[in-house]
Amino acid sequence: MKQIKLFLLMAVVALFAACSDSDDWNTNDVTVGFEKEEFSFNESAGTVKIPFTVTGERNGDIKLVVKENDSTAISGAHFIITSDEINIPQDADSTEVFYLEARIIDDGSEENDDRVFTLDIQSINGATVGIGHATVILKDVDANPYFKLLGKYTVYALDMLSDNADEVTFEVTLTNTDGYDDYSGEKIVVMGMLEQGTYDGTIPWLLDYDEANSTLTLDGSDPYFYAAYNFGSFLGAVAEIPYEITSTSATRASSISATYTKEYNEITFAQGSGLASGVFDYNSSTGNIDINKFYGYMDLLYITKMVRKE
């Protein structure tokens, strides 16, 4: 069983220290260039990084200036390069990766062909140029039904742990990545869950996407996300798992399913669909959980639908 453990992501930020105003340029045999000749990003990607490779041992600073060239993608309309200068100081770690940062501007729901712009290393001090020209493709996502489902939704559910099965609502975001993997066209990650006490409901759940049948399915066996918590008397792990709920019982289910409308604005779950924030045994030595050792619920919801937020 594949287990996906949640960690606190620590951003690794490229060092863009200013080069000296003096002539302390590198004189060793060093080559700097784009990592490859072509890069591809979804138009919904937001801020992206285009990496460079640096080969050779430096004895001074390196500076390069990159020129952007419009094509079917226009600077300011479809993308923005945040800085056209890359500074590589002599004392930078040899394993450090340097990036050109770009912000991709999403055109909303407009369907169009993929757009393209190019980048050239216009000038360089302290090194020779490796790959000096790169093509950047901005892939349209609006014609793909998968991407039309992504966005913010309000979940409508019944709280089965309340005295009167009270109706509750909460917001979730449907996305195509969990921060580790890109599930484009395969799975949809649902970020957000009803908050309970000090546990903030940030454990996502993963839906299988079936375009042919316009369905989404939460599989209860593989894979699942979980997060470890100290409950005081024991260490446990919380995972979002499917349940089948009737008027008299709630039992673990192999899966729950939902259908979405052709307008991609509402997702309706099958009758009896439940979602539990279950507490399970956690092994701190291995970092794994035992899904068969169940301690109890933090949430147990009867989910009826998700409605897209405007």
C-alpha cells in the first residue's frame, strides 16, 4: 500500500546575491546555460522557476542577463519575468541551483492553443554560455475537462457525530498537486476538511478522475494521505477514509463516488457517501500507519455535494 506522509515543506530559495561592483569576475573555465532547451508549464501554474546549470569550479562572480522574446505568448499579458539578471557569487554552494523566475498569467476560462515565448542569454560575465536559448510553452488547460473541475468549492454535509446530524459547510480547494506529485489528468487532490479542535483539517483527500463516466472516486485503500499527531496518551495518525452511512450504521467502505455536471460547477456524491477523519496506529520509528488499527473518529461526515464558489 502506498502511503503518502505529509511533511512541512521548506522552501529552498535560490540565492540571488548581488555581484561585486569590482572586476572580481570568475576567470576559471566555467559554463552556464539553461538546464534544457524546452520548458513546459500549465497556464494555471502561477509562479514557476526556469533553472540554469553551472559546470566548473568558480574563483569569482558570474553574472548573466537574459532576454525574453514574445511569440504567441506576450510579456505582460501571458507571462512576466520577475528579473532578467542572474548573479552567481563565488561563495555560493556548488550544489545550489539558480533560477529565472516567471509568473504565468492565467487567461481564465478562455480556450486557446498552447502559447510560446523564448529566452536567450544576452550577455554573460565570468563564464561561457552553454545552452543559451530556451523555448517556454504555456499549455492551455481550459479545453481539458480535468482542469475545468479544479478550483474552490463549498462542501455540504451532515455531521454524524453531532446530536442531531447537524448540517455543516466548509470550503475546499480542488487541485492537481499535493506539493510532491503532479496528478494532472489522473487524480484530483482535495485540500481542506472540517476543522475539529486544535486539529486544523489540512489533511487532503485524493479523488480518482474518470472523464469517460464523469465520475470522481475516493479509494479507501491506495493511496491515502495522513498526518501524525500526539494525542497525549499515544501517537496516532489521521487519514481521510471513505465510509458507507445508513440510518442505523456507519461502516468502512472500499470507496465512495460522485458525479459532476457538464458545467463543472457541482459535484454530487452517491447516497450514503461518508468521509471520516479516522485515527489510526502510528509507528514513529518507521513513519508508517496501520490502517487496520483504528482508534476512533475526529470527524464523520455524510457528504451530499460540492458547489463551486463564484
